[in-house]
Amino acid sequence: MLLRVHSRPQIILLHAIACPLAAAFILVSSGCVIVPVRLPTQTKDISGNVQNLDFTFLKAGSTARDEVAKKLTPIDTHTSQADFFWGRWESSKWAVGGFAGLGYGAVAGGGRVWGARNIFVSIDQNGIVSN
């Protein structure tokens, strides 16, 4: 019987290759793998209704408070005062999905990842957007 002896650098190289491959095989073959997926941006108002928000109309020094309140009604928190408007919504660009390991077939799971967003609009004493 011939026994091959490896040098220390060879052993390190073998471990560097074999360990990640073994870990990946165990992960994929025995369980669920979670994968982030980039999606088109979607927004929801504070009630959970899908919205298409456009803030390009906001111009410091020219946009009136009434226009802000009218165009941003879906995200109005109703905590605004005369000197500011506070809007809140959720936005999502990512989803997480998973699939079962080898032998089980692909099984979709997961959903969108939502993040809260806020906008604060300062209104001057003349009722015009200042910031």
C-alpha cells in the first residue's frame, strides 16, 4: 500500500477548496436557500394601497401648501401643522425568495422587503414651500 504525504501548502490549498464546496453542498442539498432578488420599485401609502408618487412638483419658493396637501394626500400623516407637511409611505426594490434543496424541486417563497420612507416639507408664513 502506497501512502501519499502532502506538504503543508498542499493541505492548506485542499482545505481552501474542499471546505467551501462541502459547506455549499450541505446547504443546498439539505435545506432552503434564501436569495435576494432585485425588482421594479413599488410604493404603498400608509394604508397599504399601491401608489405612484411624484415629488418633482415640489419647488422651494413657488409651490403652495394647498398643492402639496392635494398631490400628496395618499401619504399625509395628518400630523402636519401650518409650518410643515409630513408624508409617510413604504417603498420596496427587493424581495427575498427561497428554494428547497436538491431532490425537492424549486419552491418559491418569501416576498418583498418593505422600508418606511418619510418626507418633511417646510412651509413659510406665506404658505409657500421653503425647504
